[in-house]
Amino acid sequence: MLQQRTLKTITRAVGVGLHSGQRVELTLRPAQPDTGIVFRRVDLPQPVDIPICATAVTDTRLASTIGTGNAKVHTVEHLMSACAGLGIDNLYVDITAEEVPILDGSSASFVFLLQSAGIALQNAPRRFIRVTRPVEVRQGEGAAAKWARLTPYHGYKLSFEIDFDHPAVDSTGQRVEFDLGTGNYSRDIARARTFGFTRDVEMMRSSGLALGGGLDNAIVMDDYKVLNSDGLRYDDEFVKHKILDAMGDLYLVGKPLLAAYSAFRSGHAMNNLLLRELLAQRDAWEEVTFEDERQAPSGFLQPARAW
Ligand SMILES: [Zn+2]
């Protein structure tokens, strides 16, 4: 049987929120089979649980926010991406503020945290959402066109293309494909950092956003070039970060997908629309488990390798 996974032990991190600039403590705890991933706001007078699911996403401007009632958690996508990459099914995420810490702007620190705590196999079958026919969302025309699509695939792969019309971004790889069966998430994707442009940062700060952002946790560009003195971590770091984000956004569906995802200029909003469209088309997917794990696609068999 292909089993569900959680952590072996508790692990903690402290950082600042990218947008709020607030100090925040994060505690990752093991959870029982079929719990899913549950964020818990432990700073509120009564702690509030926010289990992830596609419809728990309440805001997708700049980052993916989940919420229930008045309780919310911003910028969940990098931690969710690490969970998707390492195949964590069940986890409590206790958090002391309304934003996940940005740490180094990638998911590498979350991967390190999860791997350090150790990954435990649980006595319950891992449940997948298998896409059985194509589902697509599309917006805009001509130069403003963007789209995202899921098609049937025995495994999980993502391909993404960007088009930013910025000299520093255009000089890097514009398209990347990552297949969980043949690639290595920790090595190939996890280190790609979020990125921003100084002109947007100034505008965001004047509206109280990006207060915790800087050269330590993002690739920052002026109108012409990358300002970080160490340059890029991958030749195609920008488009790889879009894959990282998409893996996190899509894992908010609550189960690993068996599908091929492809997207052009998609973002948090469109990724969530795609999930909602998938769930609405009840004949486009089915839930599956693998009693015989030899039937499972490669990439899902072993807990992901370390670096
Ligand atoms: Zn991101």
C-alpha cells in the first residue's frame, strides 16, 4: 500500500512575514491519518483551525491566503509547495500571526525543516485526485492572454512559461518542465526565490505591503537588472519559482494530483480558479489509492531524497 505521510517529530521556525514585516513563529506537528494539512492560528484568544481546501482560499492578490470566518493566514504557498514536493499528507501548522514567514523567499528552508523532523509513514492509504479529462481556465486576449490547464497523466508534472517583458527576466529561461517522477524537487525547484521589481516594491510599501521583503528573501530588480550581489541561484530561477508557487497553490486542493499541469502567465488567482473548475467538473477526476504500490507512478514511492 502506498501510505500517507506525516512528520516524525515537532519542528519550529521563526521569521518575518513578507508583507506584514511581523515576527512570526511556526510550529510544524505530526497529525493523524486523513487529517490533511491544518493551519492553526494559536495567537487568537480562541485558537482557530483552517484546514486547507480549494475553497478555503479567500484572497489571491500577491500571495495565496486561506481563511475561515475572520481568521486567515497569508502566503501559504511556499510551505505548501514543500509539503507537495516531499509528499506530506498530514500536518498541523501552528502559527502566531496571520502570515507564514518568508524565510529565504524560496521553499528550501521549509524542505530543510520537514526533512530534519523526519518523515513518518502512516497506516492509511495515500489518496490522490486523478484527473481523467482535460480542464482548462483562460483569461484575456492577445498580449494579455493567460491560461492554466490540467490533463490526465500517470504521475505529476508541471510546465510553465513566463513572459514578463523585462530585460533581466527575458535573458533567462522562459519555460521549464518539472516531472516529480524523474526530477528532484529539493534540488531542482525548492531553491528558486520569489522576485519583485523595485518600482512595485515602493508602491506596495506605500500600501503597507512587502514590509518584510528585501534582498535577503527575494530577487529584486530595478528596470534593467538583478540587484542581488550574488545573482541568481538557477539560470531559470524566475520560471522555476512559478513552478514552486504552482505546486503550492495546487496542493491546496488537499490531496496530491495525478495530472500534467501546464500554464502560461498563470498566478495564484488562476491556479485556484483551475482547482475550483476541476472540482466543479465532477466527471473530470476520481479519487484513487494504490493498494499495490508498484502500480503507483514513480516520484510518489519513496519519501523524496535529500539534497
Ligand atoms: Zn512565491
